[in-house]
Amino acid sequence: MKLNTIKYILLSSAFLFSGCSKYLDHEPDMRAQINTVDKVKRLIASAYPGRNSLAMAETYSDNVEDKAVGDLYQPVPALYEWKDVIGDDTDSPTAYWNACYEAIAAANHALDAIEKSDFGDEVLPYKGEALVARAYCHFMLANYFAKVFDPKSGASNDSPGIPYVKEPETVLIKNYDRGTVKSTYDNIRQDLEEGLALLDKGEGLWDVPKYHFTPEAAHAFATRFYLFTGEWQKVVDNANKIFGGNFAGKLIPYNSTFKTLGFESVRTEFAKAEQPYNLLINETYSGYQRWWNNRYAMGINVFQNIYNGMTAAGAKLYNFGVSYGAPHYTTYLWKEFWYVTNPTANTGFPMLMVPVLITDEALLNRAEAYTELGNANGALADLNLFASNRINNYNPSTHAVTVAKSKEFFGVANEKDALIETTLQFKQIGFMSMGLRWFDIIRKGITVRHNMIGNDERETFLELKPEDPRRVFQIPQEAKLAGVELNPR
């Protein structure tokens, strides 16, 4: 955990923070001391959320099921039924909301210091980092707590967005306007594009680059953003600025290096900053890695039929799923480390290093964009690069993705539909437990079905359809103190 020298008064300060915070036990306001580029640099290190959204994204998605047995750790049971979660417990939506606005506050104080000081051109890459970090946090919040952006300018773009905070807080409680989804996205775009232009001049400035928005990480985020806005050429252009667009040897090495390692070694290696596929890693307070035995998680159906199911390539993707005894399964990628607060009592917090931007996602984002642009050959090249890295004993003569195989597998006649479905399938399996499936669910209007097993062992199903208001996470109740309008229910 990173501890800072500044305690920010911001939107989320009205939420009565407790527990693990980056802003505990320090002077309340030292902004006047941000008078060097080095201090700006160290401040921006806090412009990243100290919580993750893995539990909320995965449990809302179709990557989980009711196993009929298991623990009932909150907020998982409520999330599984798409109910509003009250409180800011670890891994709750409120905890993530608060963490994002904490990070935004750090970015805003850094940007304010840059604006008011004459640091010269040396500070510009750090300004770029702060702008992109601010854009990223607002983007993540928007896609959980507001309706999904409609690139065809649908009515959802006029619905409430999320408060876009651009200035440091000077009062304890301030009223905030949510604006619209469109205005939120306009602000994200402005920060992202201005930040990218500055970051591209700043290679090699960070001591541990993978914990910062380097140019590569920022362009990876841009591929995600432009996928939502439907700007396909910009997705391709930004992907091509990551390693020159050549992802060979830069993807998660499932069927090569990882295949030779034991499970524990894979968990250790997966989130390392030295790995080329990790473009941005967040250090987060989280218990997500402990929830394999929760009743609502990966069970035998998800494990067998999705995670280990057949793909359009004609083979299963190689993975590291582990059973703790049926029906409890896990991807076994996440490794907890313990942040000690009292060595004598061995008390502290469970922490998780989370790769939030990876090359594999950028590659498949480009594959989808190529498909939308009518470049089937480009899409197939990306899909086959991914497949060659994930299928055990990959043989291009039998495992290559083709339009014909994809059409047959998904039962569609259209080339575009077939390749999009293949891309979405690769992403769901390839990024299982990484929290990315939710983005495709809301972008593509995918209905989510959750089974429910009663005490009499009868199975029924709940559905979350595209227009269901529960697809939008509820704004934290405490936000009403800042005048933030709650989402309809």
C-alpha cells in the first residue's frame, strides 16, 4: 500500500471513509508544498484506485453461477441477484466509487500544482499521466454507475452520467451535477487525448513504469475507450502504437512459459511488473482472491462449458483452472499478499496486484475494430495470434480461426457477425475472472442469465436484459450528501 502526504477533501470525503485508505494519518493539506517536479511525480503515484472492481464486474456477469453450496460473503449474494449493495465493505461498488474519486483528487491536485507553477517542459509527461489517470477513473465509474454510451447517439447518452471532477476540493461537502453520459464521455475524451499527446514525449521517466500510465498503457486504455465510442480506426491506430502493433511474444504465455510452471509459480508470475503483457498494474485492497468457495462464483457449468468449452478455433483454450473439490473452481491467477499494519499482532489488509490493462485485451480490441472496418484478414491475423498463444499444442492447419469455421460454430451467415462472436468468445474465456466480460456485456447488449437453486433443489433463472435499470450499479447512498442523483430502480 502506498501512503501519501496529502489527505484530500473531495467528493468521496462525504462518504465517511474507513479501513484501508491512502490518506490516513497525514497532514490534511500540503498542497502549498507541491513545488517541484519530483513532488508532482510522487503525488501522481496516488492517482490510481486503491480498490478493484473484479468482484462487482464478475458477479454481475455470466461468468458465475449458483453452486447451491458455499459461503455467502457479502456483497456477492446481493451482486449475484443484481440488488443494490448498501455499505462500503471491501470489494463493494461503494468502495470502488470512493477509491476512484480519491485517485481523481490526487490527479486534480497535481494538475492544479502544474497549472499554478512554472515547472517547464519537464513536467509535461506527468501532466499527461495525471490527465489520462483522471480520464481512466471517470471512464470506469461511467461504465458501472451510468448507462452505457451509445455510439449511434441513442437516448441513453442524454441520461445522467457521473460527476466529472476537474478541480481540487476546497469544501467538505459540495453539490455535484452528474451531467449526461455524453458530457461524461466528452470530458473523458478531452483528458485522454490531451494526456496522450503529452505522454508520447515521456518514455523512460518512471522508476516502475507498469504502475503508471506510460504511453503503452495509455494507448491500451484508448483502445478500450474508442471501442465504446465506435471509432474503429482509432482503436487500430492506438493498438498499433503499443510495441509498434506487433504483439508476438508480448501476450500472456499460457501455452508456453506458464505451461512449464507450477500453479503457485504462475500466480506469482501473472501480475509481475516485469511481464511484457502487463501494461498497467494497480495495487488494491481486496479479498476477491479468497472467494472461490462462495456459493455464487465459478462452478462446474461455467468451468466445463465456458472456461473449458470448445471455441470457434476448433479447440479449447489452455488455462489454469483448479478445483478445490466440486463444485468450487477458480482460474487460480490471483495471489494475495498481506499488508502488515501491526507486525506483533500480524494484523493488516489483504492486497492484490491487478493488471488492469494488458496486451491481450488491446490485441482483441484491434481484432474487433478490424472486423468493423471490413478488414477480415487483419481480424483473423489477430485472432490467430491470440489462439496460437492459448491453444495447447497449437497447429495452424487444424486450429486456425477462419470465417467459415466461425460461421459454422456460431450458426450465423454474416462474416462480420461470425468474427465478432469469435472475438467475444476469446475475450470471455481468455479474461475469465479479470473483470473484462462486463464491458462486452454492456457494449453488445448481452442478456445475462443467473440460475437460482432453491432449498427444494429446483432451478429457476433470473435475467438481466439490456434495458433493465439494474444493469447500472446504484450510486452510493452516501453520495446524496453531495447532491448526486441516484439511479432509477
